[in-house]
Amino acid sequence: MAIIVVPERVGDEAAIYALTEAAFEGQPHAGGNEHDVIDRLRERGQLWLSLVAKDGEELVGQVTFSLVTLSDGSSPWFGLGPVSVLPSRQREGIGAQLILAGLDKITKEGALGCVLTGNPVYYQRFGFKLAPANVPSRESADYFQLKLLGAGQAKGCFAFHSAFYSVFPE
């Protein structure tokens, strides 16, 4: 059956949580709280876009996009991640399909660009480049990346929403 990418629906939350937890379990680059980040973004009204990949009725992948800020005040800028695929379905292109669909959506919405913290080798295929001049204070310059969309450049430092770092509501 073909994979379809659709917006998250009410009722998908538990499946997304379990999928994300399984996708990141034991991964050396994982913070261990990726599944909680999505819930915190949703609870705080900061989950701008959540797309799910479905194979029939089975949810096999998910990608999150949230707004980020740039110290120069320009907007809108988006953060990509987490992106998750069931371990048994990884390396089938599902993650790439989710990422491309999300990038297309935020581009159509006028995004100036998109940032993420992740494997540079993987994300360069989507046009992301390391952005050490723009790295948030709590992220690593070795993994922080930027893809310009509607902007010619990004001046200043980015900041992800506090839901990425905190356990307790603001």
C-alpha cells in the first residue's frame, strides 16, 4: 500500500507519542524526550504543523514543525523536528516524504527559512547547511542547520520554543 502524508488528527496523539518514543529509543543522538517535546508543543499551542505518514490505517511516521524566533525580529521562521519513523519502517523514504511535505507547506505559508538540530549528512539532501553564526545558546554548532526559503540571509541567533527544553509549563 502507498504511504500517504496527512495532517495529524485529533486522536493521533497517543500513536504519535508511542511512535516517536520507539523511533528514538537507544539512539546515540537522541535526548530521550522527543516524544514529550511534541506533547509540550501541542499543549502550549506551539505545534504549528504535525504531519503523519500512514500506510493504510497504520501510523508509520510523523514530523513536527514549530515557530522559532530570530534575534533580529524577522518572521516567520520554523523549526523542523522531531521527525520519527517506526523502526521497522526506517530506510524506506518515509522520513524524507514527511520532511519534503512539511517544507512545501511552510514555504507556501511564507516561511523565511527552517532550522533544525540534526545529522548534517542526512539533512544536506534537503538543502540544510550548518549555521554556526545562528546557533541557539542551548544547541551544538556541529549539528545546528538552516535552510533559507524566503529570506536571503539570517542575521542573529535563533531560539527554539522552551517546550524543547523544559518539563514544566511556563
